[in-house]
Amino acid sequence: MGKREEKPQVAPDREGKFPLGSVNYKMLAIGFGVIVLGFILMAGGGSDDPKVFNPAIFGFRRITLAPIVVLLGFLFEIVAIMYRGKKR
């Protein structure tokens, strides 16, 4: 005869709840927006004529500011996932 598999026990106070709270999901959305903003800041700087070099691609906004904004967005995502909130 086969062994019956037992279902893992779920704590009664966590049954049917999402692993993250609504605050976490709001923070994740904000972090995603910051990441998208960083990629938007990186965009552009191309030339209309491919034979002409445009030095705008090496500007402060694209080389320094945008990667920092993207990195901060990813760090905020990590904080949003780890955030536990206040206990009642």
C-alpha cells in the first residue's frame, strides 16, 4: 500500500493571504516606475544621419544619472520585497 502524502500545515492566521501586503505591492510599483524612468533617461542621443557623430550620447544624463536612477530603483525593489510593515 502507498503512503498518503500529507499537505503542509499552514498557520491559521496566514491561510488564504498573499505573501506580501498591499504596502509591498505599492512599493514594488513605485520601484518599477523608477526603473522605467532610468531607462527613459538613457534613451536618445542618436544622430539623424548615421555618418555624423553626435557627442550627446556621452552626456551626464545618459552616462551617470540614468544608471544611478536604475540602480536605486532595483535597490528600492529589494527593500519593497523585504519590508514587513508595522505589527498591530
